Amino acid sequence: MFPTRIEIIPSTGIVDMVQELVPRTTTLTMTCLPHHGIERTVRASVELAALGYKVIPHLAARSLQSRSELTGILRDCDVAGIKEVFVIGGDRKNSAGPYESALPVLQDIAQYTGGMMRAGVAGYPEGHPTVAALDLLDALQDKQHLATSVVTQMCFDAPKILDFAALLRREGVDLPVWAGVAGSVPRTKLVALATKIGVGSSLKFLSRKGPLARKLLSGDRYSPDPLVAALENQPGIAGIHLYSFNNLDAVPNEAAASSTKALQPELIRGAARDI
């Protein structure tokens, strides 16, 4: 059984939608978009945690307005029983407050929680459009003592993900890797949602990735099953991080059981973002 978790967007009505469609045994991650802000992410996460879900809210460093806002978020998470967050730099061009990147947020989280809050960080098997590969690796090395896992950008190439996990191990980064996997989605929907969720760079990657990518972008439906099968039981791969675009009616009951069959639904999401 391959561990699987579902990323959702805190859109209007998402709590009711999740409660209706997603088993409570499913682990959820709650994304943080610039136009939504962190408050919406945290509010939806707390509400879902109160309903019995395990929820991992995303905290975008450049969207945090102050250190006091961060401490308030951590208090809310503690009260709700939320034990893990995912920390990214975020897509804002200008920081809303004192944080320019994920590292100082991780440092403050460790300080404020006494090291009790688990924290995931972003990884880039196919690189980042604005950050050099060596800088990405240096950033992970700097953050690894404050992090508990790496979540990759959306990727369609198992060897790329496995090579990335192997690179981290060679370079002394021993964090487990959650592979960012997209499910099947119509091409038109992918393009329409790309700018909202930040997958523009992934689409550019896809355009150069051969038959699999051409099938996805041609309008046919792509199944992640072969990709998942190639990742299952591989060294360093902790599980699958499914990016859903809130297609929650496609999330099966088996998702919590973490089987490869659970990945057949038509789910997709955007790339993990800035360091």
C-alpha cells in the first residue's frame, strides 16, 4: 500500500465538499495561493481538522505579514491538533512582511514550537524556472535540519523523480520525498487552471517531455498509474502527493488505503513553488 495524500484549494465551500466526498481517513494538504492569502488556508485547515481529517496547511513565506501572524497560526494549528505544515517561499513578487523565503519561517517555527511542528519543504526534480539547480540544492541542505520531508513539483517522469531522490541522498539530504503526481484532466481544464495554481513552468517542461506529455497536452486523458507503479517501493520515496484542482468527486474511498488503484481518479494540481 503506497501512502497517498490529496492537495486541495481553499475555495468557497471546500469544507462542505470535502466532508461530503472525501473519507476522513484521507490526509489532506491545503494550498496557499497569493490571491487567497494564508488566513483562508488556515481557516479551512482548522475546520477540516475539527471534522477529523489530518490536514497539512501550506504556509507561504512571502504572504506572511508579520511574525506575530505566524505565531497566531501556530497557536491555531496546535489547538486544532495540526502537527505538520508545508513551508514554501510563495508566488508573491513582493513580501507582505519580514519573510523572503522558507528558511527563516522554518527557523521561527522550530523556535516557537520547540521543534514539535513537522514541516515539509519543496523540491524540484525538473529544476526551477528562476533558480539555479545548485542554489536549489544548497537551499535544501540549509533547510533539512528544520524539515521532515520534501514535496516535489508536479512531475510526469519517474526517472526524474528517482534521480532527484538519489541526488538528495548523495548530497546528504536524507529527507523522505513525496512525489508530486498529477492525475488525468482534460487539456482545456489544465490550461485554464494553470495560471491560477502556478503550473506554467510545468507546462513548459511537459512540452519537451515526449509521448507522455504530448498525450496529456493533446486533449487525451493521462493516467498516473504507470508513473505511480514506477515510484512505489523505491528508495527515498515516502508516497504520492496528489494535486487535485478540487476534483474531489473523483477521490475514491481507497485513497486512504494508499493503493496504486487509488490513483486512477482524475486529479491534478500545480507545482510546488519557490524556495
